[in-house]
Amino acid sequence: MAFMVKHVVGGQLKNLTGGLTEEKSDGDKSDAAAQGMTQEEFEQYQQQLEEEKQEREADFAQKKAERATVRSHFRDKYRLPKNELDETQIQAAQNDVELPTELAKMIAEDNQEEEQKQSVLGHLTNIQNVDMGHLKGKAQATLEDLKNSAEKCCVM
């Protein structure tokens, strides 16, 4: 009978006060008991959740540092101003952060192409209507002629 009175009056009283007072139910259960675990199991579960959260945060920081490394590489390549945020992200990762292997391969290929373009033959290939085979043949013939004339001068 007391339960019924408390239930009927308590619910209306709670609605009247707006739920400002915090009432605990008769079955005062802790979080562990509410999930069907013992207190020790619950603590282990909470510790495991915390460890997983730290691992996720470390992985996220590592990824952020890798992206910052890529951005800083391109800033160096194109001579753009450095970003302090990228530098702090790289330093915060604590591990050695390197460029991803696929990106490193692409960069190496780009560097080789740029070296070729910067050479004399690379500049000549940019000129339209130039036969590279013909130019190479002429250059080799000229070198052979110079060698022959140099040998004749030495013999005399």
C-alpha cells in the first residue's frame, strides 16, 4: 500500500517540482550492476575503453602528422611559406613520420622528369618540330670530326 501511495504521489510531486530533486529508486543499482557486470568486470571494461580511446587518438595523431609531412613536402618543393601548425603536428606525433611509399615513388619520378627537363636536351624537346635523333647524330658526328682533327694536329 505504501508503495502505491509513493508511486502515485511521488510521480505527481516530481512532475510538479519539475524533477529538480534527484530521487533514487528502491533498487539502488550502480552502473556495473545495471549492465549485468560485477564491479571488477566493470572497472576492467572501463580501463579497456580508455586504452582503446588512447590508441585511436595516437593513430589519429600519426595520420595528422603524415598529412602534415606531405603538405610540408609540397611547400618545400614549390617554395611556399611554411605552416607552424604542420610543424607542431609533426613534432607531436613523436614517431618518425615519413612520406607514404606510393607518394615517395611519385615524387622520385617527378624529380627525374624535372632533371631531364632542366638539361639541355630536355629544353630542346620542348621546342616544336625538332628531330632529336637527327640532332644527336649531328652532335656525335661533330664530336668525331673534332677528335679526328685533334689527332691530325698531334701527329704533325
